[in-house]
Amino acid sequence: MVENLLLSLPKRPDILAIQMGASFILMVLLAGIMFVVPPLQVAVSVASILIVIYFFTRPLFALIAIFIGRGVLDLLWWIPGTIAGLNMLQLFSAAVFVLVSTQLFLDLKRMQSHPLFRVFLGYLVLMVIATVRSDDIGRNLDSVVRYTSPFILMFMVSIYFTDRGLRRGLLFFIALVGLIPLTTSLFHLVSGQMNAYTLHGYDRLLGGYKNLHNMALMTLVFLSLWTFWLIQARSMLHSVVLIGIIGLSCITLYKTYIRTGILGFAVFVATALLFSRRYRTFAITGLLAGIAVLFSTDLQDRFSDLLLMFDTDNVMLDKRKLGSGRWGIWSMSMNEYMARPMWDKILGIGLGGQRLMTLDWVKMFHSKHITLDPHNDQLLLLYQIGPFGVLTYLAMQWGVIRAGREILSMPEADRFARTLAIFVMAFTAMVFVTNSVSNSFVHRTSPGWYYWCFCGLLFAEYADLRRKARPSPLEIKALAGTT
């Protein structure tokens, strides 16, 4: 076994030195952790560190473990204790960020041909500037992880998942992981959790999550992925099982009464049908959705703020409170941003600057002295890293759409490739909409990781198809000989 392990290590001395040094540091940290934290937390720490050590020797399978572990750790927020002020999920995010950043640096030459590489470099430069301009760098270091780790993971997935079977396997394992929170949510739904958790007049289903919005967004991620597998299903049994899972997931998503989740799934389904040119199904689905809204008083109430935005007759209505305060937060924070000096408008205020932009609304309408994000991921980036930061983020999303469209136009693209392209393009459209109305796939790490993981798989599929379309050296010689 030792011989096989040594044979599996890279032969480059610099990489081997990094691996050995990282392993030593992690083992020292593990020894210290065992004396200061509870046993359950030690077990999670040991598992995380073993994954870290394994990462440099088997990065591909370590990436699979990372995405599986992320979905599970999201449900383990209740583990007591912290290390250096960080809980287990934060430690996991930080460790993954350091690992994948190191590995990305070692794979830099392989990265240069990626369609999004140059745009990402520009985004990184703006992030560095925003970090330096931050009033409190230590407090905002977690934002560096939130805003950059999803893209780094996307590049890593693009590099290492070159085999079709591996891409299918990762999507399959993530779909299986989603059954855990679904089962947990159904248990809480049956056991009466909604009777104990109320927000804005609605009894809510929190599931096994600590945060209600995380519950809705992660359900949205897995629900969309199960829809992809439903399209891929080749037997009636698989279709029936997936339809059942999707139906139960829709119930749990609805019971959160989170508008972002419901709106996001509607956008995902609509754009998936449009990208696949199923216009008749799109029209029927739209009609059914309209009927559902017509007969559901809950949906009418939850989305009534959209109509109140255009109400000019009610002089007593303060629109700054509509949409959980979104209209007020957006308008007042934008006024504050436009009043800043020109350099702040161009480069952003720095990491954490979004808290300053929303202070006026908090002081006027919130009973507690807290800091809020602007409930809009586009504004979140704008206030911190400026308009060029927003444009680079959107440019990377547009690069995903372009890759998906090219796959759909390739004659080599089979059913899996075309379905993956439609799935990721529709998911991207959904992310754009949810980012515009909530703190979702930028502010929240787990949904962002999974989204850009799917994008990485799309780019890996795109590169694979381009390699297959390119003639081999023997074919080139044969063509040259015939001429």
C-alpha cells in the first residue's frame, strides 16, 4: 500500500515539497484541535483534514468529495464550538479556498486556454483592489472566499473532469446528496416544524438548515438538477421516481414561502423550455402557472408587492417597505452610492462597503441596530468592487451562455451534451434573475459553488466536443495525401 501511495505522488520536486509541507502543518493543527473542541467536531475536523491531504494526490476525486461534503456540512451547522472563531462550514470553505487556489496556481498553464481565464484575471485584480480599500480587511476576508472560490472551483472542474463518465458521475453524486436535505425537510414538515417557525405572518419550513434562504436556494439547486436527470431518464421507473422526488421538492420549496426560490424555479423551467425550443410546452406551462397564481391566495399575497410598486393612488403607502424593504434598500443605497467620490463609483468602496450603503434604510425602518446587504447580488458587487466588477461577473455568465449555445450548434453533440447545455444555460438565467432580487448565488457560498461547478462541467463537455471535432494527425496526413 505504501509503495502504491508513493507511486501515486507527482514526480515534480516542487509539488512534492508543497504536499509534504501542507501535510505536516495540517497534522500539527489536528493535534491541537483534539484538545480544544468537542468530540463530534474533532471527527468532522479529522475528515476534513484527510480530504485536504488527499486533495494534492488525487485532486479529481477530492473535488467530488468537496462537493459531496459541502451539501452535507450545510446541515451540520448545529455542531458546537469554533476554531479561531470559525465554525466547521467556514473552516471547510477556507480550507477548500486555499487548496484549490494552490492547485490552480500549479495548473496555471493549463488554465490559459480556458474561455473565461482573461475575464477572471480582471475580476481578481478588482477583488485585490477592493480588499486593499476595505476599512476592515480582517472582518471581510470571508468575502474574498465567497466571491472567488466558486470561480476557482469552476476552473478546477473544467480541467480535471475531462472524461464523460466522470462528469455524469459528479452530477449523479450531487443529485444523491440532495436527497439528504430533502428527507430532512420532509421529516420536519411532518413533525410540525412549521408550527414553531413564523416569519412575516407565514409558518415556514426551515428543514435542516439554519437559514431559511439557504434552505430555499439549496432546494432550488437540487430541484433543478433532478429535472436534468428526469430529461436524461431512459426508463419509466426512473421517470416515475424522479417525478416523485421533484414533486416532493416542489412542496418543500413552496412551504418556505421564499419568493426568490419560487421565482427562480419558474425562470429555470421557462428558460429551459425556450432553449430547447419546446414552445407549445412553454405556453401550456405558462397557462398552468397562471391558473395556479389565480387560485392561490398565498402566491397572490407573496407577490402582491410587485403590483403595489405601480400603485400611484395610495398616498399612505411607503414603497420603501415593499418586498421586505427591497425597494427602499435599493433606491436609498443607490442614492448613497452616487453621492460618493468618483473613485468610489469606479472602483467600489471596498469589501464591506455594502453595509455603509444600507445604513440609512436600517436606521429608518429596522428596529434592531444591525448591518444589512442590499438584497441584490448585483448591487452587492457594485458597491464593493465597482461597475467593472459587475461587468466581469456578468461577462463570465455570458461566456457560459455562449459555450452552451455553441454546444447546441455542434453536430457532434449527443443527448447528454445538449441536455447539459440547456440545463446550465437555464440555470444561468435563473441565477441572473435571483441575483437581481436577492442575496443568493454570490453572497451565499453553497449555491454559488454548485452553480459554477455545473458551469465547469459544461466547459469540460465543450472542450471534449471540440477535441472530437478536430481531425487527428493521421486524418490530416490522409487528407494531405489525397490532395
